[in-house]
Amino acid sequence: MTRPEDSSAARAQAWAALGEPGAQILLIEGPSGAGKSTFAGELRQHWPGPDTPRLVRMDGLYPGWSGLEAAARALVRDLLLPLSRGERGFWTGYDWEAGHTTKQYPVDPGLPLIVEGCGALSRASARLADLRIWIGAEDGLRKRRALARDGDTYLPHWDAWQRDYEIFTAREDPRALADLRLRATETFVIPEGHSAAE
């Protein structure tokens, strides 16, 4: 049996769950270091429809290291709810070095949208999306990947961020809200219940 070298099996399940590609909204949730950003980029790159999705990363919405809850609320209020009404939505950027918000980025309706990051999938956002994806990963793997990506910037905030995320997931239970559940390996994501050798 050939060992997979990418997330093609996970993408195939996403396309099957999505149905005919159009102006759908996809939410990708999971803990830090689970591979959400990479998988979102792969979905965008391999999108089966004629229009390339817009990609919004929650990292751009957090107003600082304690901003998980605020960003989750802003996603629904400023972006998803207006889009659900056929109106222009927006998200507000944040300058992590300067420590303040920057500008609003408009998002017009009528094109597919992928939102990835911690806090993307809540009970409020779930009802406004067409496909809800959860990516899980073993704790040690997550931490290695997150710190390899962000290094010394993330390390002092890891424990506090984890506590905030555990509070969020205990209340919202995003894994239960998901239509598709995936898990991370060292290099890609696979559907839950599959092995990396399949």
C-alpha cells in the first residue's frame, strides 16, 4: 500500500461534503499547531470551482494574545452575519508589534470564503457556514510545530493561550459542530479513523 504524501484524502472528503462548489463558506478550527493554516492553503490552491476562495486567517483578527474570544465574536458580527444577508462584510487587522488595530479589510459576498484559525468555529459561526472542519493533533506534535513556526515569540504565551482555548472549546465544542473531522500527522492531515499508511 502506498503511503500518502499530502492531504489529498482529506481534501477529497471536504469536496464530497461541500457538494457543488459555489459561494460557500468553510470554517477550519483546531488547536494551535494542528495544521489549519497549511490545510486551508491547500484547499484554496486545489479549489474545484471556477472562483478562487478568499482566505481569512484568524491570526489577523486577534487583538493581541488575549484576543481569542474577541476575534471569535468579531468574525460573526462583522464578517459572517453581513455575508449571510448578501451584504459586504469585513475583518479588522491587528499590528502585533505596535499593539493596536490597523484597518478594515472588506469582503464582498458572492465568492467562496475559507476562514481558518482558533475561534473560527463556534455555535454562532457554525450556523452561518456551509462546511465546518475540525483538525486535531497530538499535544506534543502541536507544540513542536507551533514553536518551530513562531519560535520565541509564541513560547512565553503558550500556556495562557492554551488556557483561553480550552475555555473556548469547553463552551463551544467545535469538534462536535464539525461536519468533517481530521487529524494531523507530521506533514499533512488525514481523515479521523485513517492511518498515515493508508
